[in-house]
Amino acid sequence: MIIFFFEDPSLNNPTNIFLNQRWGRHSIEVVCPNCHTTVRTRVETSSTIITIILAILLALFCLCLGLIPLCMSSCKKTIHYCPNCNYILGKVDEFE
């Protein structure tokens, strides 16, 4: 799947309009709006404060349960970057 980006010339401050805004947790092929090349996104996941709070709450019930949110990618924020210019292409919040 290739996702194309278009800039709306009618706006004074152009913003990116995404043909398909569904970002997943895995790398996808897109056309970067910054460097205009077709690339496979670089994906990075990171724990957020919500992930840490959930881990602490689960650890109160059972210590080994507290590790689950820290190991699951669906409990972390995912960011898609262009590997050429490091432009942020898309984000997926935790628990989406």
C-alpha cells in the first residue's frame, strides 16, 4: 500500500492532507511530503506516562502483571519517520 500526500494550495498555511490516515504499528510504504521520495517508514515505539501508570496499577495486583504493558507495542505510542530526512509522517497513540 502506498500513501500519497497532497498539499492544499487554497490554504495560506498549507497542511498535509492524507489520502489514507490509518497508520499501523508496522512499517509501511509512503511518499514523504518533505523529501518527495517513496520510502518504507522507520517505526519507533515508546512508553508514555499512561503506559507506566498502567504498569504500576497492574503490579499492585501481581508483580508479573506489571510487565505486560511494558512489553506490548499496543500499550506504547508509535511514530512513523521518513528514513531519509527523519520527517514525522504519522503517529499512533497508545491503546488505539
